Amino acid sequence: MLQDSPIYSYMPANDVARARAFYEEKLGFKAKQVINGGVVYEFAKGTACFLYPTPNAGTSKASQLFWDVKDVEAEVAELKSRGVEFEKYDMPGTDANGITTAGGAKAAWFKDSEGNIMAIIQSL
């Protein structure tokens, strides 16, 4: 059954070299494998994502993926220090840093170099 199998995400990129620079320099990712014109990045608990070339990058208006973090404020501060710009959505519970507290979680969103929306989430 699918629920018994690992799940991985895709991160679409119009320009893989530009996207790699964003992910590796601004977010600090380390490439595990380069394959089929893309790059595999591994994360905690056996999860991973595949950065791959496609002309469809940045076309979704919804979050592509999120990281479950322990401290959103600390992550936002660290990523801002690396030059990541956070989105500011007009939603109730949003502070000056763009962190929204609602529904039992804190969340902050940013776009990668390709226009994909990413989120960092802290459960409360």
C-alpha cells in the first residue's frame, strides 16, 4: 500500500543551476545525488526531494512543500540572515515578520528562486 511506502517531493526549476545556488547557498542544502539533470536533497527521517528541470516551475499559487520545525522565529531569523525574503500575506494572526499564528500552528512562507512557494511550520 502507498501509505507504507516513503514519500518524496518534487521541486520544479526553470533553471536548475540558479535553483541549486538558492538551495545550497541560501538554505544550506547539500546535494546527495545529481541525476537526470536534477538534484536529490535528503532531509530528516529519511525524507528527500528532487529538484528537477521543467518549464512549469513557479506556476502553482499554493505551497509546494513545508518543513516541520521546532522554532519558526529562529528559522525565519536564520533564513533572513542568509538573504531569504519572506512573503507577507494579509491574514489574521500575522506579525511584522510575516509569521502567521492560526489553527494550532505558526507558519511563514517564502519563494525560492523559481517562484515556488515554500513554508516552514511549527505545531503549537
